[in-house]
Amino acid sequence: QKRVADRMAMVTTSKIYEAIAKVADMQAQGIKVDSLTAGEPDFDTPAHVIDAAIKAMREGDTHYTAVRGTLAVREAVRQKFLRENGLSFSDDEVMVGNGSKQVISNALAVTLEPGDEVLLPVPYWAAYTGMVYAAGGVPAFVRPSGDRLTAQELRAAMGPRTRWFILNTPSNPSGLVYTKDELLALGEALRERPDVLILSDEIYEHLHYTPERPESLLKLCPDLAGRILVANGVSKAFAMTGWRLGFAAGPADIIEAMANLQAQTTLGPSSISQAATVAALNGPRESIDNMVTAYHRRRDLVMQIAKSHPGVKIPRPDGAFYAMLDLNEAFSGGTRFRKIAEPDMAFCEWLLATQHVAAVPGSVFGAPGWVRISFATDEKTIEQGLSRLLTAAVQS
Ligand code: PLP
């Protein structure tokens, strides 16, 4: 007897969590593993944010809140967009949810008709595909010929059923950041398709290693305001992944539908997390600066280690805390993985079992032959783990 709906066939647990669980098992058995899998900061939430949460709890801020979030958090979100992105939103154009993951998922759920397509540049954050399927849609993939998608490639990839285009910059998993000119060009292509909605996932905006900040597509193309939804949150910039607080800003009709869905499912996120988010968004920036300085140093370390393994290409990540390693050449030149369809999958399993190094196979992000590493970990782990990974790949 069939009990689970057909649409769930494509909604499976993430391979990333499987890898992380395997690492935890090995560590519990006393095996030392260098893990390059982390999808979250290895820093603690800033003290002033924690103090604000404790104060909120003590003062009785422990009840249901408005579905879209308290007035204070909505105001903090609006001010953040104004101050940091030069974007002005009215109160009915913003909301908070349980992580930006929930707000993105809700946005897809309230807009997709069965069979509608969501266009994702490869490599893409794996969770988008699950959310799209769960909402009854179908992911469609566009593979850039270079590192980043061009306007021409976007134009050619948008089909009659394309409902959304998702842009994630700085990107998970590649760490690539679109330049202002590249975004302006994508905006040109999107202008030609007024029926396509655009999700701009800006969760890594603060984590960049370029002198200039990543630009928001909406700031560069204000005429697209009626159809760009910006998703962001406190998880990555403030090391607050466990607080589950994300936010969205965009067209009021979509925000209203997202809030209606949230009202009938989870309601607003934890009142305590909302109070903490007000403190994070309105508070001092030193913690972000310190984390970015550390990530920047680690990014440089990754590139330096990569240099001594010329058989491996790593497009330099200018943002987020990930790098994608192109191991195709190493796999095809070796013996162990050359004839396998998704050599990265077999390689990562073998790497963990024999070298005690954990990384995420690129196939998870639509990029077979590649492997994602995270540098949200200490320099010693990066140095030892990445060196062993690259040596093993080249010798395999
Ligand atoms: N978007 C991207 C690209 C991510 O990598 C992540 C987390 O890994 C998120 C969104 C979701 O973050 P959260 O739900 O913690 O706000």
C-alpha cells in the first residue's frame, strides 16, 4: 500500500548530512577525521546577541509573535536592507521565517503550479531541488560554459514553463561572486521575460574577499522590483545557524501568500530568535569583520595549497566559505575512478574510509567530477585535509 506521495520520491535526505553523520560515527569510534564538509560557521554567536536573547526570555518575550515577525524584527530587517543594500521596502514587503530555507521553500510553495520549472545555474545549492519537487515543481538546470552564467546562456535556458530563476551570489557551493556588470547583463536577459520571478539568495553577502561588496541584483535593476524576492538571514553572517531565523523581502502579494502558508504551518519563528536577530542586525559589526578576516586567510591557504597540485583546478572563491575542486583531470588520468559515472561520489567515500578526510561530492550540486570543500574550519584541518585530498586525487 502506497502511503507516501509520489512527489516525495525526489525529496531525499541530503548526501551532505549523510557524510556528516558518517564522520560523527567515525569520530565516536575514536578515529580522527579532517572534515571539510561544514555548511556553517565554526564561530560562536556574538555575545551581545546571546545577551539580547536572554534578556528577551527574562522579560517574558516567550509567546507567539505576529506571523511575519514582530514589529521590531520587521523594522530591523527593513533598516538592514536600506542601510546595507540601498533597498527600501515597506512593512508589507518583508517577513521572517524559520531560516532562509523556510522562506525560500514557502516562496516556491505558494507560486509553483504543478510542472512549473525553476531554473538553477550549475553548480546549485542542493536544497533548492528538494524544495522545488516538494512544491510540485521541476528543477531545470543551466550549465555555464565558464565559471558564471552569462546573459546569453540565461536567455537560451529560459523555457516556456520557467517560473523562477534562482541566483545565489556569493554561491554555495562554488564561492563565486557575480560582478556588477555580470548582474546587469543577467538583468537585461530577465527584463525580456516579465513572467519569470527571480529569487536572489543573498545569505552569504557579508562573506566576501573582494574590496567591494557583492551587489544586490535588485539594487542594480530597480525596474525588476515587482518580481525579485530577496532571501537572506542571520545564519552565516552572525554564526546563528541554530537560531533558525531568515528573512525575505519582495512583492507584497507573494510575501502575503508566504505568510498565509506560514500561519497555517509553523507560525512565526521563535520569539527569542527574533529578539536576537534585532540585536544582530542593529548591533556592532566587529564580529562579522573578524570572521571575514579569518575566512579570507583560510581562502588564501586553500589557494596556496592548490598551487602545489597543478592537476587540480579550483576557481578562486571570492565569497562564502566553500571551494569547488575540479578533479576531472585527476580522475581520468588515474586508474581507480576513471570509468565511473560519478567518480566524485566513489572518491569521497574512498577518501573518508582510507584517508580520513571528509568532503562533499560535486554530484550533489549537479557537478560530477568535482568535490566541494568548506573552509569554515581551522587552518590545521584545512592544511592537512586538503593536502591529503589533493594528493590522493592525483595519485588515485
Ligand atoms: N541559501 C544557501 C545558498 C545556503 O547555503 C543556506 C545554508 O546552507 C541557506 C540558504 C539556508 O540558511 P538558513 O536556513 O540557515 O537561513
